[in-house]
Amino acid sequence: MATKLLLIEDVLGLGRKGDLVQAKPGYVRNFLVPQKLAVIADKRALGMQLRLQEERQKKAVEDRREAELQAALLKDKSITTFVKVAHDGHMYGSVSATDVADLLLAQHGISLDKHAVQLKHAVKKTGVSEVTLKLPEGITVLITLKVYPEGYVETESEEASVEAQSTDADQEGSS
């Protein structure tokens, strides 16, 4: 049977600060309560709920402002990675959400959690693709991921054609 809780902090996949939620007893006993992320919902905890929700609303405004600034920095950015490729052109391994977050930090100095990178599947082919980043408070931004074989040298004409393709796609989307 699920236990009713009041969240003291945001918990990914469960709820936000000040929310009343239900969770399985083992998750409550072994993780949420010891980490001080939630308390059992009793009369005293329910009295705290309004204060927690007000704090969460204030933080949401600040988080949204920061996310919009970060989105402006990320807009039209591209990241490039070079991967090992077999003689027949197949990649060894793949480029995962963690790799994308690490590349953003290394190439642009922007730190993101791997959960912000919205990849349905890891990238397993070389080429250029768009990656959606989901920032706090529902802000999303697209970046370009370029995956090339090791030893590949990108020419300026290829860069221009990629930019032209993304510009065409932007114009079609705004029509």
C-alpha cells in the first residue's frame, strides 16, 4: 500500500516541493525520508504545505529566468564529436545523453544534467542531427550534434550547408 507524503524538495519523477504524493513504503523508508526529501503527511506536515508551495513558486520564477538565459546561450549552438568507426562505416558504441552533456561542458562551458538531454535512443550513426534539451520550468532548446569518424576534417562548405538546412527548417516551422 502506498504512503502519503509531503515533498520537502523536488523529486524527479515524483513531484515538486509542497506536493502531496503517494509512494511505495520501501521507497519512502529507504530513500525519501532518510534523504530528507519528504515527510509523512500528517496534520503538522499539512500545515507546512502552504509555506512550501509559496517557496516553490518563488523558486519557479527564478528557475524560469535562469532557464531562459541558458536557452539564449544554447540557441544555435553545435557540438562535435569524433568516434571510432569500423572499416564498413558502422560506429563502435554510440553517443548517449551523458556524452552530449559532457560535450556541452567541454566545448561551450555549459553544465547540464544528462536528464535534460532528450534523446529517444543513443545516436548510432555518423552525421548531423538535432538534439532537444529540456531545461527547468519547461523551456526547450534545439542544438546541433555533429558525429564524425575519427580523422575526419569538416570543411567550411559543409558547415554552411548545415546552417542553411537549419535556417530553412526554422523558416518552415514559423510559417
